[in-house]
Amino acid sequence: MLSNYSYLRMKEESILKSQSREYSLYAEERFIGRIEEMKTSIELKNQLLKWINLHAVASKHFYVSDVNGKVVAQLKKTRGFNKDVEVFEADGRLLAILKQKLGMKTQTISAQLPEGKSYIKAVGENGSFHLTVKDEVTIKVIASIQKKSTRSATKKESLFSSGEYHIQHIKPPNQVEQIILIGMAVVLNDQLHHA
């Protein structure tokens, strides 16, 4: 299980759209885990959808693992125009459903608990690289997700890097909240900023 970190940094490691997505997770500068798109996500039908620029329609399946490689969560999206992404614990228990909404002025990713109750919501302006995350019950800001330029050590990294996502919590999150916010950052990168 991942510990509860107030600040996380998610860095994309894959370079091309045709590659399966891979991200590294850091707490401050310490590597704490990895997010990997499974090979089922890169089957022929999904590759064709990406090739004809329908990346967001392809099915997705990500594993979130800790520093020891132990799977702590899964993210799944079925093929089609459905934008919902299901967040599961490692054992397959449904934690939440992430629902995306791209409006005229804002982009929203909301998390619903399995019983349908709204949990948290991330909102930002269209094209924005900063989303504010609020608790749906108290309406208080609990975190932010922000895309920033990558600190590039080499020319190759500066040419191909798509940036990093910074997840900043107001206070240390609980386990469910942490996994959901990591899922929101993956959805933000994969479905909205990288599509």
C-alpha cells in the first residue's frame, strides 16, 4: 500500500502515443511507485483507434504499484465513447468511478463512490493545467492537481517530455482519496491533455 503523502509528483515515462503509458510516482524526490498501462490496452483495436486519432475511445487498463512492485490499485476504462474510469483496489474491489465532463468553459473530473454518492471533484478551466479538488460534502478545497514542465537533464528529455503532474494535498489524505487523486491525474493526462 502507498503511504499517505501530502505531495506527489507523477512523471510520464512513455514518449510516443503508440506506446503503452507509464508513469513514475515520487514523494518529494523519492521514488515511491509506478503506474503502467497493461498490454491489453495496446491490442490491435486500440492501436487502430489511436492511429486514426480516436485515442480517447480506446479501452484502458492501468496498474498502480508501490516501490516494491506490489499492485495497490487498478484503473479501467472500457472501449467506446463512455468517459467513466473505474478505480479498483488491488483485490478488485471497486473504490470509485471517475466521471469526466468537458464543458464550454471548464473541465471536471468527479469521483463517485460505488453506492453512487459524490465524493470529490476536480475542476479547472478548459485548457488549464491546474485543477482544484474539493470535497463534495463540505465544498472545501482539499487538494490541487497541476501540470508543470519537466526539469530536463538531457536534450532528448526536453524534446519528448510531456511534463509532470503535481498533486498537492491540504492535509495528508486517506488511502482511498490518495488513489482517487492519482487516478484523476492519470485521466487528466491520458484523456484530456494527451488525447
